[in-house]
Amino acid sequence: MLVNGASAAASLLFALIIFHGILQMAMAQDCPLDFSASNFTLAASACSNNETRGTCCRYINALIAISISRYANLTSNIGAPPELRETCLRSVSQSLELYGTPRNATVFCGLGTKIRVHYQCKGRKTVTQMLKSPRFGDVSSNCIMPLSVESNCKKCLNASILYLHRLVGDEANVTLSNCRDATFTTIASQVDVVSAVDTASCFFGIPGIGSMSDKSPPSLPPIISPSQFHASSPSELPSKDHRNHYRLTIIPAIGIFITSVAVLLLIVMILLIRKKSRQLEDSEVPDKTSWKAFPTRSFRKLQEGPASMFRKFSYKETKKATNNFNTIIGQGGFGTVYKAQFSDGFVVAVKRMDKVSEQAEDDFCREIELLGRLHHRHLVSLRGFCVDRRERFLMYEYMENGSLKDHLHSTGKTPLSWQTRIQIAIDVANALEYLHFYCEPPLCHRDIKSSNILLDENFVAKVADFGLAHASKTGAISIEPMNTDIRGTPGYMDPEYVVNEELTEKSDVYSYGVLLLELVSGRRAIQDGRNLVEWSQIYMADESRLPELVDPNVGESFDLEQLLTIASIIRWCTQREGRARPSIKQVLRVLYESSDPMHIGFVNAMEDGDYEGGERSKGKVHRSEVIYHSGDARYLPSSSSTTRSYCSRSFLLESGSP
């Protein structure tokens, strides 16, 4: 009976979908987005070269965003209407192919999925709604034309990032791409087409896009000011084409009715299928069900592998070890952390995921897979896991002194001494050096921040939370296209990554620079509505004011020469362009020499290969070579192995430090 009913419903649904398709063809209109000012030749040129695929995607994104901003100027809507989005996507795709763009470029860039023809930011779909959102006025006041001037562009980008941080909250792993594009559209809709192109060049990091303005785009009606948006109702806004007033209303009404019936039938079918699935689930053994529900092939490999790799815990014993989940020691965007003590005396920190989504499953599996092969004294080690239907737990080694964030920003904690802070900075740099230089493939952590730095009973720092880690070069660990959604924590995120969406080790170096500044100043990455790097500039610019930068809790117990070196490292790491930043290996050498300059002779001996039992893996490294290759230091001896390397502060200043 159930089968016959489902078959009849499926047949009717199929017929309704066909009829609905015919109605959609009848209602099809031209795309309302104007691409006449778009220089598709630039995009075709970038997309023809596999090495510039990231630039290719940014060109396509920028061309569409500029067209949407012109449409928003006319209608206040930040995107094409739902019924015309497919038409617009076909129009863009056909135009790109006409100019010689390879078909696989649009697939790689995610045209229609990642690059859209409509934007929505936290429920805001119109320019009016964006302008009325809290603190958007700060963005408008800081985005002063022309944005082709670098200082104006930088100021506008910083204001936009700060606005987005306030809008989406302090949670980690936030997705900013859609809101960023909506912010750009709102700003660009308020200016003329030339200024809109300059704005796109700033937001998307494509200097050459300015040539678009040479194509003499069709004239636009007067720009709609923010006050006009607030004063006018949607019905008073101008439309693009007066023929829309003559659109038939009966056909869309029929289409809506047919769609509603089809959706209703689909819901009934889904409910029937889910009910049957639950019955089958309940009839199976719980443990087997849990593993069947888990989709990742790499995780099943762990289940089938050696039992000694990770200890598997049951939900029951995890609940008991955490005193019914009452031993909370931390909270974050991923979920809650508990202290757990098992019956055999085994003590761990348990990370419990709040909700199991597809993205959360990916992060869960990635962390297990990575920590299964990463072993370093400054990386938090995974001790076990628990999977029970809709529950996911990771068990880590227990770190007695909690997170660095707690010690810097929580009341009631004993302030960290200056030397402890410097040693923590060295420990974190050691961990990053291991990830960037001695993993295969090299890895980027992507979320270096004070809450992800944990301290053991001796205040030895270890880096945690590998849910966002990605392969930085070609490799097999969860690689995504370079135009992937922006994910990370505001305040620590590399500004170049926000614009280009291209991930490199230098993004971690930027985050490390912010962390180093946080260690010195004791201030949060974003505090009192200001970015920490931006706030520190007034002190960093004047050497005599540097002591004012130091956390008052440290008092005067800091080494001035060491502070000067740390300030130089911070300036170097937080350069706007990634290529101007050092590698973490170079940073580590400077830190070591600053903390213990007596070892410089040992370093020179290491570089010359004059030590007992040593090997000359890449020949002698001369000081001039180090300066010439200041952007990369893979040939330097590893501080993550049995040797350590140092260099003088003068090396830092000579090799491109600002």
C-alpha cells in the first residue's frame, strides 16, 4: 500500500514538474543585469592560464558584482530576481565562452554556487536594509573615493572587515564571502560607474580591472542617495524597464500554485522515507548504526586500523567521566570543552560538537586525520574519540593551565611574566615551522589565535584546533579550490586572504604577528571596536613610545632591546602583502637570537656543517643568500628537529623589515 501510494505521488510530481517547466519557459525574460560595461577579455586572459585561476575567479566575481551594483542603483535589490537568476547565469556563462574563457573555469570558480548573481547578508537583500544595518555608516564614512588610492582602499577594507565582524559575531569559522559582496554592492551602488570599478579593484584585489571604465558603459540615471532610500517605499523606486508593468499576473500565480502542490507532495514523500529509515535504524545495533551514519572514508580507515592509534570511548563512559557533562572548562564556536576523568584514572579534555552539520563533520574528520599523522612537542595530541549517532566527541591531552586567551584576558589569573610570553611566542613559532616546512604536504593552520594556544602545567604552549587546517601546497589533505569561502576569526585574518581568497603560509604568519602583538599588549585582537594592528600603529611608529605598548600587568620587567626586536617582527609579519612578510622560520631565528644571543656561534657552526656527525644537506648558507631570499627560508636548519637556529636582529632589519 505504501509503495503504491509513493509511486502514484512520484508520477504526479513528475507531471507537475514538467508542466511547471513549461510555465517557466513561458515566463522567461531577459536578464536584468547589465554586462555591457564588463570587460570579459580580462577574465578570459586570466582563466586561460592554470597558474592564475585564483585571479580568474576574482575577475568573474568582480564583473558580476559591478553589474549587480548598477542594478541595485536602479532597484535597491542586491541581486537578480529569483525567477531570472538562471537566465543571468546562462548569460554570464555564454559571454565568458564567447570571449574565449575555458568552460572548466566557471566550474572551478563555482559560478552559481560560490559566485552568485544575488547576495543576501544575514537576511538583508536590499541596499536599504544594508544601509540601515547597525554601524554601516562607519563603512560609508571610511570608504572615501577614489579607492584607487591605496590609503583610501586600506581604510575602506579595514572598516568593512570590522563591520562584518560586528554583523556576524565573534564565532570562529564564519563565512564572510556573501556579506562581503553585499557590502561592496551597497557601497558601489551609491557612486558612478567609474568609482564602482575602482571600488571593485580595491575589494577584489584586481588592479587591472580599472580598464573596464574605458568601454564607455551606457549612461545611468542619477545615483540614488541613502536618504532617498530611506524616504521612499519599494513601490516608488524606479524600474529598469517599463514593460515590467505589463507583465501578466495569471501565469506566475498558476506557477506558484503548481510549485506549492509539488513541494507539498515532496514533503509527504520525504516524511514517509524518513519514517521507514528510522524504523530500520532502530532495528540495528547502536554501534553499527553510528558508524554507518558517519560518511567519511578516512574515518572508517581509523576504525579498521590498529586499535592503538586512538582510543575509542563510548557515549556512556564519556558522560560518566564528565559528571553528566558538568565539568565545563571552555566554550567556542565549535561547541563545549569538558574535563573528563575515566575510571582508570585517564584524564583528558573532551571537545563536544554542539551540532552535527556537513561542515562540522568535515572539520571533525579533518582534525582526526591530521592529528593521526602530526607529532610535535608543540601540537596538542589527540588521545581518542567518541561517535554515537548524532554526538561527536574528540579527546585531547589535558592542558592544566587552559588557553592563552584566559591568561591574557580573564580576571583572577596571575599575569604572565615577560619571559613566559616570549617563550610562548617561540613555542607557537616552532609548531608553525613544523606545519609549514616539515609536513608532507605542508599545512596552513588557518586559525592561529590566543584561544587555540593551550598551556600545560609548566606553561609550555601547544597549538590546538586543526578543524580548519588545509594543505598549502599540492597534497592529499582536504584540498579545496583557491576561491573557497573565507573562514577564520576576525582580527586575526590576513587582509590579503579576505580580498584574494588565496591561502598561503603567509596568512598564518600574519595571524602569528597579531598573536605576538596580543602577547605584548595584553589587548584583544578586536577591542573597543578597533583592530589591534591598526590601534598599535601610533606606538609602533615611534620607538620612544614602544614601552607604552606593553601590557600594564608586565610593569617595567621587560627587556627594552627584546621589545624593539619583537616590534620589528610584528611590523614584518603584519605587512599588507604576503610576499613582504617573512617565513615563520626566519621569525623563529630572530626570536631565538633575541632570547639567547650567546648561541649565535653554534648557529654559524650548524650552517657551515662543522659539527660532529652533521650532514650538509643543502650546502653552506651565506648571510647574503638569506637576505636575497628573505621571502622563503626552507633551506635553514629546523628548530623542530634536534637542532636550533638563530640570527641577529640586524638580519631582520636588513632583509626587508619596515
